[in-house]
Amino acid sequence: MIFKKKFLLLIIFLVITIQTVLYTNNKQKTSFRYFIWTVKEISIGKLISISFFSGLFMSTLLNK
């Protein structure tokens, strides 16, 4: 039981660290289109972080 909690904390720490590095290091800009809306000049790191956390939230929500 203690091993599972430590392993879960390690995984959460690694995910947050990797997402932070991706967010800060990817400064390239891109335009993003969502149906008819166009978001101009969003960084790729921010786009990766938003998509990862929204997918994590939706999968957690659907599994509960």
C-alpha cells in the first residue's frame, strides 16, 4: 500500500515536471483553428499542456 502511494506520487511529480519543461522550452508560435474560431499565435508548449491536462481531466471524469 505504501509502495503504491510512493509510486503514484513519483508519477505525478514526473508528469508535472515534464509538462513544465515542455511549457517553458517550446517558444515556437503557431496559429490554432478550432472549427470556425482561430486563436492566433499560441506557443506550442502551451498548446501541449492544455491538451494534456484537458485529456487527463476528461478521462478522470469519465472513469468516475
